[in-house]
Amino acid sequence: MALTEQEQIRRDHLDALRAAGVEPFPADAWPTTHAAADVLDAFDDARHQPGEDGEPATEPFRATIAGRMMTKRVMGKAAFFHLADESGQIQIYVRRDDLPEGFYNTVFKKLLDPGDWLGIEGEVFRTKMGEVSVRAENLVLLAKSLRPLPVEKEAVDPETGETRRFNEVSDPEFRYRQRYADLALHPEVRDVFRTRHRVVRTIQGFLDEQGYVEVETPVLQPLYGGAAARPFTTHHNALDMPLFLRIADELYLKRLLVGGFEGVYEIAKDFRNEGLSRFHNPEFTMLELYVAFRDYDWMMGLVERMLEAVAVAATGSADVARTIDGQTHTLRFAAPFRRVPIFDAIAQATGHHLYRDGAVAGRDEIAGVARQLGLEVDDSMGAGKLIDEIFGEAVEPTLIQPTFVTDYPVELSPLAKRHRTKPGLVERFELIAGGKELCNAFSELNDPLDQRARLEEQARLAAGGDDEATREIDEDFLRALEYGMPPAAGLGVGIDRLTMMMTNQSSIRDVLLFPLLRPETISADDIPDGTIRVVELASGGWRVLARVNGGNKSETFRESEVEAVEFAEWLLEQGGYDRLTMSS
RNA sequence: GCCCCUAUAGCUCAGUUGGUUAGAGCAGCGGACUCUUAAUCCGCGUGUCCCAGGUUCGAGUCCUGGUGGGGGCACCA
């Protein structure tokens, strides 16, 4: 691999450390007494601060800490740097004469670099400039950093009192591809994932308290179902059979209701083979919950209480700040949330009552309203689809405060029970907040004959070329339903989008530690010396990469893999190379 | 799949109408400095200007095609 000058210098430092008898990757543990933030919290000037003239503190405050060296300010025989651990940063004061003979000049000044993990032991004090710091009496290298972390600097603006950051890494690609560096540099990014952890834990704690059981159902499924989406497919060798990564876990959780569990939930990774966007990642986390003997009305009450608990856990209060189109709103996740039937919401927004006298308006009337709103209408769109479009255009973006939208047209909701009093509608709600859907819930369909009819309709769609419809009927699921599934309320919550809401992030990539990106392109710099490699290009074609004695060769073949391989083999025969590898 | 924006040093960015040897700050290297904090001061420029073609006497700059990334649309019960 080609090393940058700075990478080479750090490797030189590594060798020099070993030569000086300092192990760069020691095995010894370094048990700490404090986190950086604990030291800052606990410091008390009256008891811990030494006197001006070398007078010892009335109660010296000794601490052993560990972290990453972030900055280094050397002033001859003394130096300062900041040490960052998970809790925050604390300044370290180093003096030549506090350390063993020669260590400061030959090791600390020359061979330790920003990014190195250090252990510090010493007394806590406040500097003349007023910053609580640790005076290092023992300084130990815990792990050497061989790759320079980008350096960002901070300063407090004297007028506003706000901390400004300079040279901040702004390239999103760098941040997502090298999340480890992003996290090391940006405590606030770590905070997002701590909040995500609290969101999940709060939900689990809340549901556990109700007596519900968290379960694990198969990720690898012989048939996929429970949603409409294209699946990822894979293959099991020993059984020689295709398998699908789940697109939902609904059908397995319902089997558990049949089996006698009265409240089950799963926080699951689902996988959908679809596009990427600010709101979509091919693998994402979904909460699904099913509770026997309850209905969607009851479920709204549970969601209100659960999300209030989540908001408090995530932000400290039920009021959550949310930036939408550059405007900051305060979303109140305090029960009860507003409830509005979808047709009432549409009527308020458009003036058109499309559900009258116990029936949904005619398709032509609905299409007319859609056209008035500037929506494109084509003949394939049914009444249900048009209602959905009108809602999405005219209502959804206006629902900033958490709002339950209820009683959808039956065509939109094949898995929900028909409404007990309103013909043509189903018992379903979505929770909308900040103009986006957060939850989807039904009174669940438990009639096995009706369910069979609907799955058969799906299979017909699949045969007709709809690649999001499930091709095969899940006979085992129907067999389970035939034994009898209790009436139940079901809920789905997108955990990623909920976390976006609670942390005020605008992209799903900012709440996923490792969002999916296209693979990095390999260049000749990235392969070991003395090797030749043939790589297939995402853009089509093949490239032969060769590297010997630091010299690179790169040759692209658009048309033929055979030509590329023949060229690589010819190159190998010319000598100087000892290896030819193929990579996909 | 379509549209817009974008890619220059490890990081953040300049780079004029196409002009000869591509710049700055930070980081790094050498030196000074025992309370600094975007430390300071002196000296040093480290590069596949995303890739491949093309136009031109001459391309970081213009054109065509491609790739990565961001945003929007479409898709997503």
C-alpha cells in the first residue's frame, strides 16, 4: 500500500518507540479512577486547588484517566494537550521535570502524536487561565495511532459565548464511510447513538412492564410476507434451498398469538431490496407489537403513553425540537394526541367531504379533487390510491403535532379488519408527526378464509408481474390462523425514523452507524506491492491494477473480461510480480 | 430510472478570460519557548487537480462520456 508522508512518519515513530523500550501496544490493563467529565464535575477549588507558591492542596485530588490525545501544544519544557474519552475532554499539563529522565524530550515531544491513546495519572488543578486540568506525573502510551485523524479546533466566541469549530470535516462520504473517525471526532454524533439506545431501551422497558414478551423470529425465511416489498434472496447450501431475508415479521408474530402468547413484540432488522434515500436504507429496524383481545382504539392509548416515555427519555421532556424546512417546531409528545379520521382531515384541508352517508365517494369525484390539487391522475389509480395521494399532498405535510389519522379506505389496508360501524373503511391508524408517518396499526384481520382470499389476490398480482407481491401463499401461516387467532391489535413503528424525530436528524444515515454506501473503488494504490489484480467495475468493464516497487499501472477493458485477464497474465509473465488475484 | 449540485494536499478551502513552476490555513517535519488553549514565533510544500476521451500551441479551468457523494422527483400498502 502507498503510505502518505504522515502515515510513514507515524510508522517511524512506532519503530523509534520500540527502540526506546516503549511498547506501542502494551498488554497491561490501565484501570481508571475517573472519566474526564467526572474529574471536571468533582473538582472543588476550595479543597483541591494547590496554593500559588507550591503550597499543597488541603485535599489533593488524584486521578487516573485514559483517552485519546486530541491536540498538543508544546512550549519548550512544558506542554498542554486535551485528552478525550467517551465522557468528554480534559486538559493535561505535562512538565519535563515531572516525568522520568529523558521521557519528555525523546518520547513525549517526538514520538507521541495526536490520536494516540494515553493513560494519565496525576493531580487535578485549575490553571492560571482557569481550566481544570490534570498534571501528568505518569504518562503511559496505551495504543499508537498510525493514521492521522483530521484535526478540528474549537474556540469560544467571546461575543456570543458559542463554541465554534474550525476545519470541521464536512464531507458526508468521509463521515459515513469512516464512521469510526466521525465518532472519534464528534461527541455529538456519539450522542445520537446513545439517544437511539435510550429510545430502544425505553420501548423495551415500557412493553416489558405491560407483561409482553420480546421474541426473536426468523430473519431467514423460506417465504417472505407481511408487507409489500422486494426481498433480498440467498441460498442455503446444506438444504439446497432458496431463502429470503425478511421484509417484515408480522406473519411469525401472529403465529405466536395462535400459540397462546397474548402480547408479543420484536425489535427487528427488516430488509427491503429497494432504493436508498434520506428516509430509506435497505436494512432498517422495525418494532412490531401484537396484543390479543385489544383493538386499534386501545392501541392509540398505548402508543401515546409509550412515545411520551420515549420523548422524555430521549430529550428530557415531552417537547421535542424538530427542524422542518429550516423552521424549528416544538412537537408535543404528551398524551393524548389529536385523533382525526382521514376523511375529516381531507375535508378540513380541501373542503371536500369524500365520505358521506356511510360510503366513500365515487372514484370520479375523488379523481376530480386530486386534479384540483395538481396531482397527476391516471386510470390505473383506484379510489383508495387517490385518497392516499390526496392525503399525502394536502394533509400529511401540515400535521406537525403528533396526530392519529384513523379509518382508512379498505383498499389501502388489506391486513386490517373492516370498521365495526363505517362501511368501506377499516380499523387502522397512522401516527403522523412532523409531517411524517411514525407508526401504522390495525385491528388485525383474523378470519382465515378472508386472509386466504387476500393472499391469493397477492399471488395473482405476482403472476401478473407485480414484483413486490408475494408469489407463493404461506400455507403454514394460514394453517395457524385456521386453529384460531384471537382478536388483536397490531402496531409497527420505524425505529430509525422515530430516532430521527427524537434527535432532530434529517437523514436516516445519521441515525444508522453504518449506512449502506456503494463500495469504494479500488485503485492500484490500495493493493500490496508485487501484485496484479483484476477488478470488475461498477460502471461495467474490468480494470487490471498492478503495483510493483511503488509504481502503479492501471489498464481498463470495457468490453471483455477475457482480454483483461489475458493482459494481466501477460504482465505476470513479464516478471517483477509474484501474484495475480481476481476480485469481484 | 430522471433532474440539479458537487469532487483540487491528511482535513477545510482558494484557483481570474484557458497561459507556462497549482496556492492558503490547519495537520506534518526542523528549530525556539516551563500556565497554553484555533498557543505563538522562524524555516520547509508534501498533489493521480475523481476517471477516460476530446478541443487547443497550451486544460485544474472548456466539451463528451463515466464514477463517487449530496439533494430533489419517481418508487416505497
